Amino acid sequence: MGRRYEKGRRFEYRVKRELERQGYVVFRCAGSKPVDLIAMKRGGPNLIVECKLNGKFSRDDLWKLFFLAEDAGAVPMIAWKEGRLIRLKRLDISEDVERIKRTRGDSSRQDQSRID
């Protein structure tokens, strides 16, 4: 396994442990298929999490995460590392669509409804 894979895997486990500290039961998906982490908590929202060490999420990754979470009735989350800190944020397509368009071009799915 490559060095980048190992660093990414370690980061996924750090995010997993943080969510477990918050009371979630967390599953890491092998090969990040279909996403990196699935987190569940009784009485709380279920989360689907995509992790990127560098915080650079592709347009396709974000749309896949958004629609998968929508189909599952879960909250889509993105996690990235900032220095030594873990940043975990709810994916809000209305906020992120402008960044996606600037970095990767326009998307035919941009008119989809946003997460409430």
C-alpha cells in the first residue's frame, strides 16, 4: 500500500474515533465504497461522511455524497484536516455549488434541492 493511502486511512480512523466520542456507532467502508464512513446514533441524525486529508473534494464526490445521503435519509458530512485539527462540516450544496463550479466546471445537477 502506498504512503498516501496509509495517511488517508489513518485520517479516516481519526474521524471515526471523533464521531465515536460523540456517541455514534461508526462503520468504515472498505475501499471507501460507496463512502468513507457511516455513523449512526439512537435519536440523532445518521451521517454519511467523506474524508479528504487536503480538503479537496471533487464535484463528483460531493454530488455522490449528497444523493446517497438523500436516498438514505442521512446527513451528508465532509471531513478534512486543518493543521492538527479535524474539520467536520455538513455538506450544504447551496454553499458548495459555487466552489464546485469554480474548481471543476458547471454541473447538470446543480438545480437539485438543498439539504434542510
